[in-house]
Amino acid sequence: MESIIVHTKNAMELTALKSLLKEMNIDFEKFHNKNNFHNKKTVQKINDRKEKKITRTPKPKGL
């Protein structure tokens, strides 16, 4: 099948297009060309930080 690249002008157009594609059960991929400067090491560091997030346990009140 063919591919179509669409350049929306604003967030409202993008949201409308995505909802239309979802309603019609058409598969689509997200591609962000603004943040393509990351190399593999940078992406790995970002993913490691997300996985490593420390969850704090709440302190008991009154102590």
C-alpha cells in the first residue's frame, strides 16, 4: 500500500486527523522530525533515567 506524509498546521488539525484514523481503524506511525538529533547513547541514557526513577515511601505522620 502507499504511504502519505501529512504536515498539519496546528495541534487541532493533528488531533482531528489522529481521531479520524483511529475511528477508521487505520494503522499509523508517529514520527517526530524535530528531535532527531539524539544519538543512540543519548536515547539510552534517557531510557535508563526513566527506568531508574526512585519512588519515595511516605513518612509516617506524627513521628
